[in-house]
Amino acid sequence: MLNTTEIRAGIERYERVQQEETTRKDHRALWFSICALLGSIALFALELAHQFVDQFVDLPKISRASSAVLAITMLLLIGFLKRTLDKMKP
């Protein structure tokens, strides 16, 4: 049988664990939002660079920014962000 002190201690521990889990989920959501924002900024910057190259630089078409460059850049960004988030896990 449990006495009231043990019951209260169990309730307090449960509430503390729940609070810690909520904090972890909030941190994950925050990092996901930051990553999405950074990815959007990177895509926008790449698009601006692509337009600049198209308008002002006379390069052969094969060396211009392309969707393959964009895809590789996004993969590298996602890999870097995943590695960073993995390091932040307790």
C-alpha cells in the first residue's frame, strides 16, 4: 500500500516529467521552424543568384545555376541542420 507521501511524490515526479517532455517538444518545434525559415531564405537567395547570372553574366548555359545545384545545396543544408539538431539532443 502506498501512503500519501509516496503518492504526492509520484504525482510531482509525473508532472515534472510531463513538463520536461513539453519543453522538449517546444524546442523541436522551434528548431523545425528555424530550419524551414533558413531553407526558404536559402532558396530565395539561390533564385536571386540565378536571376543575376542569367541577366548580367555571359556564361555558357551548362555552368549556370540549375535545379541540380539547388537540389544539392538543399540536401547539404538539410544534412547540416539534422547534424546540428542531433548534437543538441540531451
